[in-house]
Amino acid sequence: MVDERFESPAEYHAAIERIRDAAAAYYSGPDLAMDDADYDVLMRRVAATEAAHPEWKPEDSPTEVVAAGAGVVGDVVHSEPMLSLDNVFDEETLRRWAARLDKLLGRPAAGYTVEPKIDGLAIAARYESGRLVQVATRGDGRAGEDVTGQARRAAGLPEKLTDPVTIEVRGEVFMTEADFEIANGMRTATGEPPFAHPRSAAAGTLRAQDRTYDAPMSFLAYGVRGLGDGPHSAAMAELNRLGVASTAGMPVCATIEEILAAVRELNEHRATLGYGIDGAVIKADQPADRDQAGSSSRAPRWGIAYKFPPDTRTTRLKAIEVQIGRTGVITPVAVLEPVQISGVIVTSATLHNFDDLVRRNVRPGDTVFVRRAGDVIPEITGAKLDERPADAQPFEPPVTCPRCGGEIDRTQKRWRCTTGRACGAREALSYYASRDCMDIEGLGGKIIDMLIAAGRVTDPADLYDLDAPTLMTFDRMGEVSAAKLVNAIQASKAQPLGRVLTGLGVRMTGRSMSRRLAAHFGSMEALLAATPLDLQAVEAVGPERAVTIAAELAELRPVIDRLTARGVNMAEPDFRPRAASDDSSPSGSGSASGSADGVRLPLQKEDGSPMTVVVTGSVPGLTRNEGNEAVERLGGRSSGSVSKKTDLVVVGEGAGSKAAKAEELGIEIMPAETFAELLSTLGA
């Protein structure tokens, strides 16, 4: 069985060293040395061995030491030890834990909270007179590292509280799915390998001293000292009022059946939270119950962690293919036999880069472990080596660019074709012409292939030199179809700057970031003149991203100049309502002010800041991207996930869990038809 004890002291002590190495990587490294499930199994085997052979057990056994002896301590002594939690893995064991707690108390506990077990890094944050003065990691539970400077950037951990109280807040620094995506973009742009996991990304970022980029982080409190002796649930609500993100609002349960129902619900909705969790934390809600139950040297008796099964599946690795991006980046991609993970059919997975491929030691034909990293991006974590086919051969990386035959630059982790964007001309032109970019109807892949083969087009600017007689020389291109295509190409000149930027495929930007850049600078001329410091004034642009964007724009300058010379619009419309009327705001209440001309945009707050808006389901007459564009033209900030920070959710036909979550959180909902009417009325 999985908890079978080790038969010899050598095996037992080797397992302890593996646990310590894995814990050190887990708490401080950029990569995972061991999967969570494997770590848990190893810990249970060590515990089972110690029960049978207590004479083998060292004083610093990972079953007794907080953080499993991760070796990351520091010199900030905690006001009270930061204990870990014991784990249970099934409902029956959870029932036994609750029964033991009732026995300790001599009566049923007076309520339990059920909270998400966030996969992050535990910290203690001290506030004096309402101001954040020090943040320390858990370390060995008694003392930790001072990470005040880096932790100040975590969303949800404010610099100043709403009241001048002196308290100590405990919680987790972590990365949301959005944080992780941005952080990995910043990291890979420096030539470093991507973070293996949001938790390791948060841990590394929290300790980083000399990085050239500021990766985003988030914080959620699960405990506080200094707010009196009320219930834990009330303390979390008070923390929220003070401005600290906390577990407030999670259910308070009276019985074990209610606890189990809350745990099941949390597990069912874990993929919709927007951040990774690996279980649920159950705690006695009342301080009197906690005091009476007490704690062991390692963990409180009044709390337990219910670990969810890891959403990892096995499947066969059919092949490894090489993918070349628009900017010439060469990436290995795993082709998989279809497998369902978190309700999604996965047929391919990232292998990040060729060094990563070697490290994971996977070959075509292997049975591999696949998981959705952060419940989002499918990735291969390793292979079942004992099932490797005898004829399986290591993958041979390409010697030259598989697409154009050019040389490969291997000086960084992410290999690139030395011809850069020219290598990906077909992909670049197809992307430029796509509906979400310049929307050139009729310019498909076959026509682009013919234009490139004939030497007529090498970059987007060449498209605007095409005329009907030239196009009519190509196969299956008659006079009418040639004229239509020329008209579509010429019409695309009027697209706003945000779409031009998107179509150019500037690295470390996408549709949303391109729109933000366009809205902030207003013109390509101003954007090209912007320094990396100027670029950082745009939301979600940190130092590294700013440097990358500036370098990309400088590289693209010749193409941009040629597009400008051909009459392509290089400005973003400065949309304003034609009149400030009572029905110009999403709630239909009151006129607005706050924009540059004294008129507040419909999706701006009273202080002029953007409302966070989620569009879910279909909006009449708009694609999803066009709906997000409309949100930003109306002064809002488009978002892909619903949270407590969301101000408005536009709900159309086909909306799913996001609409339900908005209702649950009490967020304002606008029907898609109303949103479409608002756009039409305001000419947006």
C-alpha cells in the first residue's frame, strides 16, 4: 500500500533527505523537485516507519519540524510560532479528526470555518498604528526572513489600514493565474526558464533582491492577532473592512456533514477561483475551543488540512513537435493521446524549452504524467520510466530552423531562428489580417502563401501596395474577388492603433495590453518616443516588460514607418460620450465627470478610475474581443475572471459559471442587450 513503511534505516533516512530537498525547492526554488502527491505519500511512509521504529527517528524529523526543514529561516522572531497543519486525505479521516476534537473539548465544537488551502508562501505581516512595518516568512516556524520590501507589492496587503490599529496578520503570498501569466512572460523575456509553478514563482519573487522586473503577487489572510477575542470568522470580516484581503465570507459550519459539503463544493469550484488551491482548511471558529484543544509542537489540534487529489493524469506521448512563433522563438511541444483533465480534453502540452525537455526526461512513446499547471496550462511533469518502451529514443533537437532552414540562436534558454520575424512571415501576416487584429476579410493562408512565394509580400506594409491587376495574376483570383480583397486591405487602414499594435505582435503584449498602450499614449508617435520608464506608467507594465516593449518597437520601426507612409491609422480614438446624460452610466444613475474634458466615461468610477468589467456569453453584434474593446473604449478595464474586485458583469447568451459567481458575490449584472444598446447610443 502507499503508506507502507521503509524496511531499513538507510531507506528511511534517504527518504528524509528527499523530503528536505523537495521542501527546500518548494519554499525557495524556481522549480518543483517533487510533485505534491509524491511528497505527501513520502511523508506518510516516513510517519508510518517512525511509528514502527521510533528509535530511527531524528529530533529534526520532517514529521516534527515546520516546513519540513526547508532550511529557509532568517532572523525575524515570530510573536508566536507559525505552526503548520496536519493533513487528511479522505472524508473518513476527516470525520475521525472532528470526533477527536469533540472528545478533547468534551462537547461538539461551536462552529468550524472551511477555507481554501492556497498553494503559496506563509508570511506574518506586522502593522503599527495602521501602517505596514515588517513582513517575515514562516521559516522554521519560530523565525523567518524579512521580506518587507518585496511583500509590499502584493495585492491585498495594503501599506495602510483604514483604521490606525496595531495588529499582526498571517496569510499566504501567492500568484493568481493572471499574476503567473504576467510573471512568466517577464521571466522568459530575460532568457530564464519559465517558473515551474505559481507557488514557486511567488516564493522566488518574494525573496528576489536583484531582479530587473517586478512580478505581480497577491495576498490572502487566514489569521490575525490583536483584534480581540471574537470568532475567527468575525476577525476575517474585520480584516476585510480594514482593507486586507482575507478568507471572509467562507462558510461557517455546525456539523461534520456541513463541513464535508463545504469541502466538496470548494473542490468542485477550484478551477473557477482564479488561483491554485490544493485543499481545504477546517478550523474551530471560537477562540475558547482553540485554547482548550491546544497544539502539538508542529501543528494545532483545532485545525486540519484536507488535501484534494492532484489533478494529474497519465497518457501516451505520441510525438514531440517543434513550433516556431511569430518572432522566431523555437519551442518543443508534446503531442498527446487525448486525456481529460479538470473537465478539459488535452491533446498537447508545453515542454517550455529544450533544456526543460532534457530535464524532464521524456521520449515519444512514454507514458507521461500531465497536469494543468494552476488548472490552466497543460504541462508534462515526467514519465513513468518503468513503462518506457525498449525502442524509445531521445528527441533530437533541430540543427537548423525547421521552417526556413536558417541558423538557430542557442545563447538563451528559449532558442530563436536568427532570421527572426522574417522566418514567420506567413504566421505574422495571417495574424495581422485576423479578425481580432486588422480584420482583413478574404486574406487567408492560401493567398498569403502565394503572395510570399511570388515575392510580392514579406511584411504587413507590402499588403497596402497590392492592386487588383496584380492579384488577378494568381490562381483562382478573378476581377471581383481581387477588387474585394484590395478594398478590404485598404479599409483596414482605418483600424484604431490598439489593433495595429496587436497585429504587429509586439512581444510581451497581447490584445489587452495593446489596447492599454494605445489608450495611454494615444498615438504611435508618442508610443515610439516613450522610454521604458514612461511605459511603466501603463497598468501591468513593469521594468522588464517595459524594456522588452521598447526594444520590440525599435525593431519594428521600419515596418511601422512604412505602414504610416501607406496611410495606416496610427492613433487611438479618444472616445467621449456625445452628451453627459442620466442614462450614460451602467446603472443608469446620474451624469458623470472626471475625464479630461469634464465628462466621465460610462465605465469609469466617480474618481475617474476604470471599473473592472467581465463580459461573459455573447453580446449581440460583437465578438468576445470586440466586447472587451468596447469596455475599454467606455473607460473600463476588461477582465477574464469574476472576483470581489469586479465592478460589473455583462451577461449574454451562453454565460456560465461567471454569471453565477457574480450573483453569489452580489456584483452588478448588466444584460448583454443593454450593453449593446449603450454602445449604439454613445457611438462607441
